[in-house]
Amino acid sequence: MLSNQTLSKSVVEALRFCAGRCLLALAMTGAAVAEADLHYGSSAEDTRWQVSGSIFECRFEQPIPGYGRAVFYHEAGEDVEFRLETLRNLMAYTPAEVTILPPPWQPSAKSEHLGQVKVVDATPNLSLDARRTNQFLHALLEGKWPAISHTAYYDKGRHVRVHVSAVAFNDFYPGYLQCVDQLLPMNFRQVNRLKVQFGSGEEKIDAEDMAILDQIIHYIQNDPRVFAVYLDGHADNLGRRYDNRQISKARVEDVERYFITRGINPDMLTTRFHGDRYPVADNRTAAGRAENRRVTIRLEQRQDMPVPDNLIFRPSAGG
């Protein structure tokens, strides 16, 4: 039987013999993993940022060489949204990992995991909610590198990681803020289907209604693509049908007058009145009747008309 001392020496010798070969095996394994992973993103030397937009939207983006673009998209009236727009998506159409990485020159720092986001077969291939998008922006301000990581759609044994470089971010971020500052307060979708409500028997708009209409008017006056405005008056079903048609007519005409006094071309306006023919809620309840006493406003926009040059964003000097 071997003594404890002899056994210890044997173990030590065995470990020494294995050490070189084990380290080589680990190195080879790491190299195989590295080869299986595909990493996309700008290096410190080739990072580029671009800011573009108009009074309707802003794009603050970084080209991802060989993969696509990382975009902070900010539409008028909305919060900012991070998007990944790919030339050819390589990620599986399932939830991907969202991470904030330390910069390459701080390899010992910890990564921050922000959960998952669904990769979709569309453009963009993924979009982050406002909270995590703002976390990405904050991380870039701190010099950290946001990343999206996921398995490849064609091989579960391979992973794809796309990162956003923080290099020169602070030089271009003020330009993005300039673009955001000149955005309209609302976008077309937000103003396109608004309405004003009326009390029972009321025909005139009040101060609250005027505030809603002023938002629509401001948009129309700043978007030359809007060429028509449809105003539709409605009533609840209390009273005679003829009377309901007449009160819906009075309501829509009052809204029309307000548009005209605020400078909207009368030729753009089309008014219609429907009485109680088109309820949107149950007329048997007080709440439903209140919903039905309304004038709706719908805008028509030339979708194929380019944004005029004077509405395109151009950063000021030093931006």
C-alpha cells in the first residue's frame, strides 16, 4: 500500500504531465467555439455614426459592416426605438439576448443583461421598447457597447452577435438631440383619427375641443403632403331622427368654422353629417350616448410625395 506522501507525489506528477496537454486541449476547444460564433460590429478604427431626418422623424444610426445597420429611430410624437435593420438576417426567428457589453479595453468589467427581444421576418428584424432603447443610449454615453446575440437560424450550434460601438458616440449625440428638438409634437397617425365630443344637446366646441383641433391644425400647416380633411358629424339616438341630423350638422359646421378661422383652406375641407346612423357605442347607456355625440376628423396624405427640402433636418454648426 502506498503511503499518503507517495500518493501525493504521484498526483502532483500526473498533474504536471497533463498540464501542457490540458491547456492545449482547452485552447483548441476555445478556438473551435470562436470559429463557430459570428461577430458583427464596427471596430474602434472604423466606427461611423450618421444623423438624418426631418420634422417627422430622426434616424441616428451606425453601419454594421457585413450585416446591416443599428438605428435609433425617433418618430415625431413617440419615444425613441432601437432597431436592427439587416442586409440578410442570420438570427433564428425566436427571442434573442439583449446585452450591454463592456468596451474591449475593459475585458474584466461585467456585462449587463436586459432580457430578450423577438427576431422577426420583417424590416426591421427587431425593435426594442423605449425603456431598453434609452438604456442603450445611456450605455453608449458611458462608453459601453450594446449587443444582440442569438443562435443562427441555419445552425443551432452557431451563434451570431451584433454589437454597437461607442466610439465617437459623444461627438454625434448632440446632432441627434438637435434633430429630436425640431420634431413636430405629433405624427400623422396620431392626428389622423381624432375626434371632439359634445354634451347632450350641445352644438358648439369648447376650450378642450379647441386644444385638440389646434394640434390637428398645427400638423396640417406643417405637412404639405396633407391635401384633404374630412369632418363627420354624429349624434346619439335621443329625440327625432330629423333633429339628430340637424344637430350633427350644426356640430360639424362649428368645427369647420374653427378650422377656417385658424387659416385652413376651405377647399381642403369636406363636411358630412349623419345624425344617429353610425353609433360607435351602445345608445342604451349614458356613456355610450356620450361617445356617439362627436365630430371625427380624418386627414388624407399623399404618401408618395417626398418630404420638401426645407423640412429636412440639417445639423447646425458644431452639432
